[in-house]
Amino acid sequence: MTAPRPGIEEITIRGIGVIEDAVLPLGPGFTALTGETGAGKTMVVTALGLLLGGRADSGVLRAGADRAVAEARWVVADHGPVARRVGEAGGELTPLGNGAAELLVSRTVSAEGRSRVAVAGRSMPVGVLQELSDDLVAVHGQSEQLRLKSPAAQRELLDRYAGARLAEVLEQYTEVRRRLLADRAEFERLSAERDARTAEAGELRVALAEIEGVAPKPGEDAELATLAERLGAQDELRVAAATAHEALSADDIGALDALSMLVEARRALERVAPLDAEIAALAETVGSLSSLAADASSDLASYIASLDPDAPARLEVVQQRINELAVLVRRHGPTLDDVLAFAESGGRRLLELDADPGRIDALAEQVAADEALAVELADRLSEVRQEAAGRLSAEVTAELADLAMGTAAVLVDVTRRAELTATGHDAVQLLLRSYPGADPRPIGRGASGGELSRVMLALEVVLAGTDPVPTFVFDEVDAGIGGAAATEVGKRLARLASTSQVIAVTHLAQVAAFATNHLKVLKGSDGGVTSSTVQRLTGDDRVAEMARLLSGLATSETALAHAQELLDLAAAP
């Protein structure tokens, strides 16, 4: 059993532009999408843009609709890059067998401009669609033709053609240049700030030496404040303690003190304790009070003995220490903890600043080495681009011969610039020589609209051979051409469809004739489009649409005959 070809099987559109509800059956091969002006053909491209992660806003909604919906069913390889990214994001593909799987994608945009994305049955951010897009579809229209005129787009196109060989060198170059720019900025910063950093280091040394000389300890200021208060009140404390001691236990023999009175009270109670249990209990209580008074008296005597006889001298030393700490706090505070934190961070900063001379020298060496390496890699990029430019020029020119531009040639010019940029030092320009002997001119100025359309098609055909994608979507790639040139475009799209899915929005019968699947968007009488107005054309219906494209008349016998002749020509081997 043959594996299904990768591509879009079906797109459903609801509430986008003039389309109310439409289903587009696609499948492999070449699908041509035609219809009257304003019927909504390009809304298919708009819907596909939403499905590929394009910008969404309420402007895409059909008048009166509360939301716009785009849904698509893809066939993809079950172990390819798309399957891997979907799996990483938590989605699950539906197996189809023979190495293929089905991918369902939907995008809903509300009237308020809010967007909701579902991929393989899971709600996901729109960024996942953007990551998948390069491996699913290449979309080309008038905007891509305008972009093709820019030097950046032309360089990207050449790099894409050059493939993995250039990508590998470009990745190395990008990393070296990133490091070079960072190191150069650091070198310039350190060099410019050398004097300021030297002065900062000197100031730090003085401050750290001052703190180290005082050698403060955590919480020391609070402890010293408490000690200073105690030392300053030594006399008052001694008098209070002595008075209390004298009241408890007087030194004079026979003096009446609290301890003597408690002893006497206890003895009086003990004499009559046997007569009354309550008195006995009171005697014990008084005895306990007597013991407590004796202990307190002893403790007071010890306290009085412990008081520093040299308190004034010690207080002077403590006050001096407090003053030293206060100086540090004023300069590096506002608290002693801040002073200690400053000492720690300042030490680390000083180590960093002291390393500047060596750091600057090392950076200078690294910058010089990376500058040389960047130039070497940029030269390698130039070599790869020069070789690829010659091959791309020849292949595109050969393709133009099959697109009714047999005398024209495309030249890919690669010139060296003085400065290194993010992509090397190459300037890439596509030139068109319209006929032998003519001066090549930049493609943006030397090509007509029809020529630019065919050059872009030729480029895509060539790129498909080196950087293939499953599906190509062309939005009026035939703009500005007609007659034999249009027929050749149709033939080339048909050949491209032998290896990739091709979807073309076209207004030319010469292009649509070569399609294997012809869809027509019909405008309803009210100006809207319903699901029944997207029609797959076969037989007489297709001949009539071809006649309309040729002459504007779907029933003219002459136009019908011409249309049938064109279809027969396209179907001929």
C-alpha cells in the first residue's frame, strides 16, 4: 500500500472575510482555486496564514460574525520534524499507516481579537504554529514578491539554496561573532572606566583597612551600650544593693533586720504547731520565707563584691570603643550590620577590581583572536555563497526558459563589504538580464510584474530541489502575465505538483487548465459565501468556468470550445 503524500487534505473556513462557511477539499497534486472578483479566493490564503501562526485580529471576521474559525487536516510523516515538535508540545497525531499520520490544526479568533489555537487535540500557544510552518507550507504572493526586492531576502534565499554546508559555517560564525561583540564591549567598558575603577579600588582599600583596624563583631554595639549603662550607674547600684542587704541581714549584732524577724516568727509558730495543723503549715511557710531571705542576702553580698571598683576607667574604655564603632556606622552604615556587609561585599569587589589589568589583557587577546576567526569564517561563507550563486544562477535561468523567458538570465551577485555583519561580509543581489547583451539590473528595478512573478516561481522550483516543503501555495503568482507565458507557468506548476502539493489562487485559464483539482468559489446573491458555494469542478462545469476565465462568458460557444481545447492541451502527455 502506497503511503499518503504529505500535504493539506482539507481546509474549513467559517466567518473569515466574505466567507460564511466553506470547505475546501484539497489532497495531493495541483489545486487551482478560481472565482469571481470579491468571491473570497484570497481568504483561503488568509485562513492558511492564521493556521501557520500569522497575526490575528478582529479585522479578519466576516461582518456580523462573532468569531472566525480556520481548520485544516494535514498528512505528515509520522516521525518527521512536525511529528517531533507536536509530540514535544503534548499533542498526539493520528496514525495513518505506511509512515504517515494525520495532523489536525484549528485557530479561532473572537470579535475582541483574542486567539485560540488547537494542535493535534491540545490547546497550544500560537508560537507552536509558527515553529511548524516552515516544515508544512511555503506561501507566495504579492507581498513575497515585494520582499524579494530587498537585499536581506535575496541573501536569505541564496543561503537557503546553499543548504547545510553554509548553515554549519554560519552557525560557527554567529557564535564567534556573538562572543566577539560581548568581549569587545567588556574590553571597551573596562578600558574606558580604568581610571574610575582604579580610584574605586583605592577608596575601597582605605575603607576596608579602617574596618579591619576596628574589627567590629556582630551585635557588639548593642552589648557595649548595655555595659556602658551599667558601668555608669555603679555607685547607684552599690548603694541600692547595700541598703537591701542591710535590711535583710544587718551587720550590727542585735540590729532588727528582716531575717532575724522571720527567724523569730518561725520559732513562735513552731512552739504551738502541735496544737493546730493550720499553724504548723504557716510555720513552714515562714520558714521558707526565712530561707529565701537568707539566699537573697547572700546573693546581694556577692553582687556588691562583684561591682567593679575601677568602673570609671572601664567606662572610659567602653565609650572609646563605642565611638570607634559609631565612626564606622556613620561612614559605612547606617547600622553595624551594614558595616559588616559592606566589608564582605567590598572585599569581593576589590578582588574584582584588582584583577582588571589581567582581565583587560586577556580580553584584548581574546578579541584579537576572535576578530581573526570571524574574518576566516566570513571568508568561508563567501566561498560557499560564491559557489552556490553560480549554480543558482544557472538553474534559475534554465527554469526561466520553460516560463517563456528564454532570452533572460538571472545572475546572483555576491560582493564583499568592508564591515562584518550578522551574516558575514557579503552583499547579495539578484540581477536580471532581460536579453543577451543587456546590462544586468537589480531585480527590483529591472523586472516587470509578470517577470518578477515568473522569476519567483523559478526560484521556488529550484529551491524545492534543495530545501523541499510538502506544500506550495501561490496567491496570484500569474499576476501580470498572460498568453503563452501563462501556459508555461501552468505547466511548471503541474511539474512541481509531481513532487509537492501545489495550491494556486489564479484568474488565468491557462494556469487552471493544468490543475488536477479545480475548486471554484461562488459568490452568493447576498454577497456572502456558504458551504455549498465552494465547488469542485469536473466535466462541463469545469469547461464553463474555464470559458468564463478566458472571456468572461461561461456560455459562449467560442469560449467553451477554446476552454475545452485548453483542457485537452493540458491533459496531453
